[in-house]
Amino acid sequence: MRERTRDAEFSDYVAGQRVRLVRAARLLTAGDEAAAEDLVQTTLTRLYVHWAKVSRADDPVAYGYRSLTNAFLDERRRAHRWREVAGDLTSDGAEVTADPDTRRLVLEALQQLASDSARSWYCGTSCSTTSPPPPRPSAAPKAP
């Protein structure tokens, strides 16, 4: 009976707080939806394991947010600790081009791509609708 009460209390907590936790997790993960969902699942798992302590807390909602923040920090530390270090990328014999003109063209193309992508993301339109309009003729055609 006690286990059933615990599960019911936790289910009520999840039903009432999950959306808010996902919203907060999305802010912590800079909008990464998948990482936010993973973070909330980790948090809810931790809360369930320690539900007896959580339910006795003065404010279980604040406890949940604090647990979410701690899970985020734990994940960041873990990711930093296990980050892979790239080796020498030219070890396969590929030639590295240090041509300044090629470098400039690539950088300009990347800036244009970033600009188009950002504009379409903020405006909610596709890149084709955000491109500049075609040039107008200088004079109107004359009537026959």
C-alpha cells in the first residue's frame, strides 16, 4: 500500500512539473531539445529514487529544480572530463592548403550561410524567401 501511495504522489508531481522542468532544461541546454529531455529524465529518475526525502522537503518543486541544475552540472563535468582530444588531422598525408584567397572564400561562404540560417530561424521563413529581391528595371516599359 505504501509503495502505491509513493507511486501516486510521484506521478502527480511529474504530471504537474514535467513541462516546467523541460522548459528549464531547455534553457540550461541552450535549446537542445534532446539534451533537455535526457536531463529531465535523469532528474526524474533521481527524484523517484529519493522520493521519500523529496516529499518531506519544504518545497518539492524547488527541490526538483535544484536536482535538475545539479544533474546538468554533473553532465557538464562528465562531458568535460571525457572530452576526446583530436590528434594530428593531417597525419593521413592530406595536403593542407594555406592559400589566403581560398581561406577568404570559404570564410565568406560560411558567414553567408550562417546569416541566411539565422535569418530564417528568427523570421520563421525559408532561406529562399529571405534572399534579396530581384533587381527592378530602371524604367517602366512604355505602352504600345
